[in-house]
Amino acid sequence: MNRDQAWQLVCENVESVALRQHMLSVEAAMRTYSEIMGGDADTWGIVGLLHDFDYERWPEPPAHTREGAAILRDRGVDEETIGAIMSHAEWNHEQYPLDRPIRKALTAVDELCGFVYAVALVRPTRLDGMEPSSVKKKLKATQFAAAVSRANIHRGAELVGWTLDEHIENCIRAMQGVAGEIGLKLGT
């Protein structure tokens, strides 16, 4: 599956603009991490783009990821890509452990991208000029984006072998590259 086909699948299954923006954010982060970690940018980007394409239709575990995997198999998507997508959900870790760089990266960036997005929404300059310190300050404010697991964000940095500051910096820079597409460009 190429990127255009992946985007078409997203558009067929996801009406929520916010969820699409999240998947575009994760795609950008995965492309950035592929460069750093030595992966194929197109494959990693597609994994990031598709990781939640079934969430709107099947939000409950384990249907989320498993229903999507069935759709991907029907469309001829390779098992490595499907396995990487499956691995971002804890209920799939027995069959799809976090034993490969692409799986570690997806798990690491998923929640962090959502949190960085939330931080950007409350900043007058959105992603422009955002630094890890801004994100870390909001991480300490447990009432802010309370549903986000701070433990998962810290664990993500450990999974990819970076400091929390480096991990946050990588996600911010990746998302800045797609700020217009995800609704975070100033003036949009």
C-alpha cells in the first residue's frame, strides 16, 4: 500500500477532523523517527498514518486494531506493517511485542503527538517556537489533558532510547513540518 492508498483508506473510515489530524501528526513523527532510527520513511509513515484508521468504527479493545488488521489484510498489506500497527495497543503485545524499532517508535510517538497537539492548541503561537520545556510544564499539570498517560510518554522516551527532552523535541519538529495539514499553522 502506498501513501495515497493509505490516505484514501483513512478518508473512507474516519470522519473526525481531529482524529485525521492526529494520524497525520503520528505519520510525520514516524517519518522523522525512521530517519533517526534507520527505517524506511514510507513504510514508517504509512504505519503512523494508519494506526488509528479503525478507531472511529471500533473504539473498544480489542476490536480497535483487530478489525483494522482484517481490512488491511483484505487489501493485501504486508504482515510487517500490520504487526507494527497492532503493536501500538497493549492488548496485542503478546502477539506483537515491542521488539522492533518501528513498533517501539509508534508506541513512543502516539500519545506524545496527541499531548503536543493539546499543548499547541493553548499557545498563541501554536507550534511556532515550541520547546520541550513548554510540553514538560504541561506534563506536570495533571489536570491538563488529564486522559493522557504521563507514564506512557516517559516510557516512550525509554523505548526509543532518548531523554524525554530529545523525544519531545523530535515530535515537535516533526509536527512543525505538517503544521498546516494538522490545523496548527498560525493564521489557520
